[in-house]
Amino acid sequence: MPDISTINGIDITTLASFGGVAFADGQTLDGQNVALAPSDTHTFISSQTASSSSSLSFTSGIDSTYDVYEFHFINMHPATNSVLFEFQVNAVGQTGFNETITSTFFRAYHLENGGSAGLGYRTSYDQAQGTGYQELTENLAGSTGFDDSSASGVLTLYAPSSTTYAKHFTSRGNWMAASPVTVDTFVSGYINTTSAIDEIDFKMSSGNIDAGEIRMYGVATS
């Protein structure tokens, strides 16, 4: 028999006890293992909302509390056409958002009219020990004539408080461009410092962020 998930149609995760016995993951009921559904391990920390903003920065809340941090960027819309959404970080005690990054960037695309599709590596948007902002999208459509276009996705930063290892990151995003076209981007790399990272900044490669929200979450390690 499979692991028990419900009793009399009631989800086990909503029950504190049954017959006077408290449930815990791995306990048994009539010889069957009780497998509790995992709770949401994401803890909301803070958010930033753009309104013709030059950048959105998180300068607190990144510390040793969590080993993994996620930044959910939602409907990032530029004020200027043909710009890229990007990020950089500061190590503890540093300024300027110019840490050394080595990265990769590839993407899949499909035109709205079905006329073209493809998958390829984008050498223009990776870095090899660069100190510039790391691109998370290709060229976005701006406000002029393309008010329905934006970019959304998740940037994950691993163990930013480590003082032993380089800091790895991955990003998965999707954006709509002016063609119109959908583009699925895959970005990853490492920030080549053993110093702890405690600040992160997001901006467009040129012009302001017209609109959009970024939410920061800590991800539990167990």
C-alpha cells in the first residue's frame, strides 16, 4: 500500500493527532508509514517595487540565516527599448557593485507568429572574470509601444555568507520582446570571492526600471 496521505478524506497534514497519537513524519498507522507533506521552506524577507527607479537594491537581510536566497523578479518593465535586466553584488564592507564574476548564458526563443524558433549560447552576455553587471535577459522592449512586455523569473544565490567558497548563482527567466517573441533564459556562474556577500543590486543596462517587483526569500536548509 502507498504511504497514507488522508484519513476519511482529511489531509493528514491538517491533523495534530489521531486516536490520541500525535503524527510525525515516518510514524506508522496500522503498519503503514505516515508521510507528511513538506511545509513551504521559503521565508519572505523583503521586497522592492520599481516606479521609474534607477535600480532596486537589497542592502540588508542577506546573512548566515539561510544558505540559499531567492530573488523573484516579477514583470520587470524597462523605460527604454532594447535594454537588458541585470544584477551585481557587494562583498561585506565593499561598495560599487563590481565583484568578479564568471558566468554562462543561453536561451531558447519562439516568435509569436511561429515564424522562427531556436536554442543557442549567447557569448555577448557571459563574463570571464568580469566586474560588470551580469545580464539576466536579452534586449527587453520598453514602454514606447510595448506596454505589455516584461521579464519574470528567479535568481538563486547559494551560501552568500560562506568565507570558504566562491558564491554560485543560477537564474531562470522568461521575457517578452518587441518582435513579439518569448525568450527562456538560463544564466549561471560564480562570484569569485571567498568574502561573504551581503548586498545585491538590480537594474537595466540603460535607463530606469519603469515598473516591476523583486521579492527576496530565504530558503531553509532542512
